[in-house]
Amino acid sequence: AGLGTDGAIDRSAMDRQWVEVLVDCSGTQGLYTYALPPDLAVRVGDILSVPFGTQQVGAIAVRLLDTRPTELAADQIRSVDAIVSAGFFPASYWALLNQVAQYYHTSLMQVVKVALPPGLLARSQRRIRFLNDEKTPLTAAARHILELLKASKTKDYSWQFVQRQVQGAHRGLQELLKQNLVESYLEPPATMRPKLRQAVTLISTEGQLSERYREILEVLKRQGGEMWMTDLLQLCRTTTPTLRKLEQQGCLILQPREILRAEGLPEVGEEGAKSLTADQAAALQQVQQATGFTQILLHGVTGSGKTEVYLQAIAPILQQGRSALVLVPEIGLTPQLTDRFRARFGDQVCVYHSALSDGERFDTWRQMLSGSPQVAIGTRSAIFAPLPSLGLIILDEEHDSSFKQDQPAPCYHARTVAQWRATLEACPLILGSATPSLESWVTSHQEVAQSQYVSLPKRILNRPMPKIEVVDMRQELRDRNGSIFSRSLQTALHHLKETEQQGLLFIHRRGHSTFVSCRSCGYVMECPNCDVSLSFHHTHENAKPRLRCHYCNHVQNQPPHCPSCGSPYFKQFGSGTQRVMQELERQFPDLTAIRFDSDTTRAKGSHRALLTQFSDRKADLLVGTQMLTKGIDLPQVTLVGVISADGLLNLADFRASERAFQTLVQVAGRAGRGEEPGRVILQTYSPDHPVIGAVQRQQYEPFVAAELKQRQELQYPPYGQLVLFRISGGNAVAVQKAAERVAVELSKSTQYAVLGPAPATILRVAQRYRWQILLKFPSHDGSKVPNLADLRSLCGSTVSLTIDVDPMNLM
Ligand code: ADP
Ligand code: ZN
Ligand code: ZN
């Protein structure tokens, strides 16, 4: 049975005598049963205060029970103390969280922690407040607590303080709670407490009032009869005591009002709906005709106007009094998108992501819970936004790998969770992309009513797709151009300055994971057993560099010369933004460039600041990494230069081609979105690589067809399913031995193939050695993994084992 999908209007709740709760206490897992006092109408999703050991802790009501669990005697069961916060979760939510916990093999509490604002449970303080004086004789401890509370100025103490002061505090408290003499409540940490601000409301302008008083009331009246006190004080140059006097006269009321903390976003102008193109209108119609759960893949080329379709699909949902959820890869990268939503829907837009402060997150969370119709925009974890009545879910750039959480558990994919959530809410799910993931492509072409495919094959106003020119960097070298800029790109950069246009330079940079290739012939070292390139490893300064396969653990030395042509220019590959900035300065001193990567965008709001600088034409070029590919709309950009596509083409992952294609098409798609046509210069040492050809032709379907054929042959997703085990610990030998034992155990089943054990790309991270084992199921059977507890017992106490279902990052 699902976990308490009843809840909201459960009339029988009053008859239930027991409740199962999740306890927020480190080291505890699973559910605990408590008795319900007859007068406590607990509902599923309430936050409760319960005794646990010698403590009193926060807990979440998960399921109400009619009968007492047989394994527990009545006197073994303790009672719930109090409801701390009622209705903290929408009803259908529990089914969702439970599904996530089951599918990803994690505890429900771990899932709850992703879903809740951080620290809400763990950092909240249990407090005791005086309510009534004693009517009946009390035990010594109870009386002591009561006296203590009564003597306090606020008639209220933290439970910790009471415990320190009173012997036998726990029993005493039980007694007081039972008699309703005190209440126990959970106070969120200071950063999460509601923020209050004094407001002034006009009541009357009548009465014998001095000229000065009359003036103040006139000002208040002109401002609509209601103002923040600070504003009124400033406007009238008056003081708080004056306002208090007016309050005593019955002319106005001063009262604190809760204000919602939200990220201070700049004002945006209002914007009406655009008149749709025929393609957009057809797409919108298909969304609006969907009844119940329907997954719609909106496949629109870059600049085809997908966002406008989202906006117009959301508008009627809000009018019906329901809410919409929009997920984007990285909120910092898309201030433009949130601005567009705010221009259309104003205050109904709320933004929820990890860069918010705890207070902002908590307030946004409660605002979402209020049930008023709104559009929540957020990153991965916003899929758990507690919107009670969802009418639509949208995943923009659905192919983006940031929707998958690699660690810590639960290693969920927001797209998978979105599918479950949309099913539970019986609402449509739009997956938008110019380069859909193969998973979504395959699903949307199934012959079932719940999956649909819609395409926007052309850019808005028939603007042309950018022209893509592939430059063979081997030829540049032969022609004695040693610069990181090809001659073609150099000419284009000179031209940029003359025509006062703007450009982007894209660099692919991926930490330590690099492949080895020949600068002369483009040859790339590959694994003899697997269809992936070998990775370059340099574990520490004095060690010999080695090449390694991450699928089968084949290891070899790096040859000094190219095995194909004998060239000595045979090295690992990598070129960062910094180096490109230096080269620009040296070769093009006239051009100004803004660096846009994880180093320069660390501060809050810096994405927005840099993009604004660029839009204001304070620079000719934007130089950056992956971030440039994610949905940025800069209509004035006409030139896109890809410094080198090679780092992308040769990642040691079966998704390497798919990712390379997606990234290159997305980055090319930044060119020519405005009135001027765009041009892309794509530099590579492997111009014959199939991905390069596919990108140049900008044809998604033939590329995908070929790629899917391979996946099917090798039983990789979306046909087969993968489950990854990560094994790690501080001792290299212990970790390797544990990984070997686990692999032997896993090999006893014939339901899947076992690949590995093999060390992770970066073997040691934060003093931990990491190994992995990959299971390959011929179909979607990933739930059939051996019991995790059994596998963990094979690892011993110093080695940990985690599981990643449907892993996206195999390195
Ligand atoms: P996508 O998300 O598909 O890459 P966008 O939604 O960003 O594309 O649209 C590209 C540009 O076209 C934006 O500047 C947008 O304002 C504009 N646009 C979208 N739809 C229309 C329309 N129906 N009429 C005119 N301009 C439009
Ligand atoms: Zn060579
Ligand atoms: Zn291999």
C-alpha cells in the first residue's frame, strides 16, 4: 500500500490510535510507531514532537494505523507529544517520496531531507511553554518544571535547558503535557523564523486632533490607508511614540506583518503574450489537449521559441487556480529565463534553488505550500517543491545531465521523478530540448497515448540556422599555424571588431579527465576491449603517467610517440579558459573579453552581472565553458568559436557522442538568434568524427538513429538499464578487496552482466580510494539488485558502498 495517500480530508483519522513516524535523529532509519492521544487529530504529513530515547525530537507522520502492530505491546508504545506544524506536505507527496526511496534504494528520511528546506528538522529547537496553572497535585519534577516556566519572562524555555535544570524532567513533562498545563513546540532556527515588519493601517481620521496628527493621517490616507511603518516615519518625519499616540486615539493600528524573504531580483517590465507562429500554436494545442498524465517531448531547434510555448501553456493553468513547476539546469545561468517568466506572471513566480539563504528557502517553501496558484522555477531538487495543486510540469533542456544527482543519496534523476509526480497529479509533463536525450526520444516515439512528440523545426521569423564551418586543426599545424585560433577564426575575430558585433568562444574543460591524442594525425588511444578512449592518469607528481579504461580496467603506459604515425606530438589534451584569455590578449589586444566560467561566477548574482555587462556591449567576447550552452538568449551574438571539440568527443563514457552532439549543437545555437545571421567556427583534430559531421549538418534524427542502433546492440540505455555501485574507503587495499568480494557476490546472478570492479577515474578523492562495479541489465530490471545490507556486510566497517540507479556519470 502507498504511504498515506489519504491524509487531507480523512474523516476516519480521529478513530486511528497509532501513527508511524519518521524520526529526525542521526543514525535512525525506518519508521517508529507511537500512540495518538484521543484529542490529537494527527494527519499524514504533519510534523510532530515525540519522545525518543531520553530526547524529544521532531518527526513526520507517515501513516496512520487502525490496529496496533502485533510485535509491540501496548505499554511499549509511547505517545506523540504535540503537533508542531500541521499539513506540512501535500497529500500525494508521500507516495512520491516513497517511490523515490524504493527505486533508488535509499531510506525515506534521506529523500525527505532532499525535499525539505535544509536544516528545518535537524536545527529546529524543541521548546516548552507554560499554558495553565496546576489544578491537581503534581509530582515534584512536574511542579519544578512548571515553576521554572512561570518564573521565566516569556514563560517559555528550551527543552534542553529544562532537562539540565530538573531531575526526572522527561516524566514530569509527560505529566504536564497530558494535563494540558504546558505545550511543546518546535522552533525553526533563527534564520528560518518568519520575518516580521511593522505595518500601519488607517482606521479613522475623526476626532479632535492637532494639525500635526491630521497631517500624518492624511499622508497615510493618500497612500491607500496602509503602509510600512518605516516608510511612514520617513515620509512624515515623525517618531514611533507619535504613531503610538494615534493608535491610542483609535485612528490607526500598528501591527507586525510577516514578510516573505525572497531573493532580491531586479524589477522587470510587464510583457504580454506574443502572437504564436503556426508551429508554436500547434505545439500549444497539443499540450492543452492532453488529459491526465501525458509526457510531451517538445523538440524545438535553438531559437524556435519553446519558452513562449511554456509561458502560454502555463497561463490557463494559473487561471484555473492551479500551479506549474518549471525545472531548469542551473538557475544561476538563466536569470534571463526567470525574468521572462516574471515579466509575464509577476509575483506569481517564485524561484527555488540552492543558492538561496536558508531563510529565503524556508519562506519560499511556505509560500508554495499556501496553495495559491504560482509558477515555481528551480533546479533539480525543486521537483520536490510542495505545490499542492499541480497542473503542469516542465523540464527545460531536459537532456542536461545536471538533472541527475550523482551523490549523495538519493541519486535521483529529476526527469524520472517528474514522470512519477506528473502521473500522481494526473497532469501533463513537457520535456523541452533542441537536442533531446535518447531516453526521451525513444519514449516519445512509443505508440501509447501517454507519450507524444511535438516539434518546432524552424527558428522564429524563419531566421536561418547558423552556418557551421569545421576547421581541421591538423592542417593548421601543417601550415605552420601554432596558435589555438585557426586562421579562419582569426579572420572572424578581426571582422568582429570592424563590424561591432559580438561573439562567444567555447572551451571544453573537464578537470582531470583527459584523453590522449596525436596533434599530427588525430589518432586517439582507445581501449582494446571496450569502445571508449583511454583516460590519462597522473596520480601524483613523481608517478609515471598511465592510460586506463574505466569500464574494464585495462591499464597501459603512455607511448612517447603516436602509434599510428610516429609523431612526437602525442599528448593529453586540455586547454582552459584562462589560457584562451591570455592568447586573446596577446593576439587581439583590441578585443575585450569577459570570462564566464565556474571561477568567475562563484559569487551570488555574478552570472546576471556578467551577462548584463555583455548585453550592454561592454565587451566583444564572452569566453567560457559548458555554462555558455545552457539556454542563454543573446540575440546580438553572431559569431561562435569552438576552440576545440576534441575534449568532448573522447570522453570515456558510452554517452560521449550523445553529450558531444548536444553540447556542440547547443553552443552553435547561441549564434544568430537575432536579426543578423550567425556563423560557427568549429575547430577539431578529428574532423572526420561522425559527431562533427552530424553537428555540421545540424540533423538530429540521422545521428540519433545511428546512435540508438549501437545502444541496442550493446544493450545500453535507453534499451538496457545500468546500476552502478561505488565502493570507497581510506585504505586502498581494503577498498579493492571489498570491491572484489562484492563483484564475486554480484556475479552469482545471471540477470545482468557485471562490469568491473575498476577504479574510478580519479582514484583518490579527499583521501578516499574509490572503486566501482557496473551492472548491465538487458531491460528495465534495475530493481532486481541483491540486498544492499548483504553487500555492505561484505565491505566491512571501514569501506562504504553506495548504489546509483541509472547513473549518468560513469567516471
Ligand atoms: P528557444 O527556447 O526555443 O531557444 P526562445 O524561446 O528563447 O527560443 O525564443 C527565441 C527568441 O524568439 C526570443 O528572443 C523570443 O523572445 C522570440 N520569440 C519567441 N516566440 C516568438 C513569437 N511568436 N514572435 C516573435 N518573437 C518570438
Ligand atoms: Zn599520429
Ligand atoms: Zn576497456
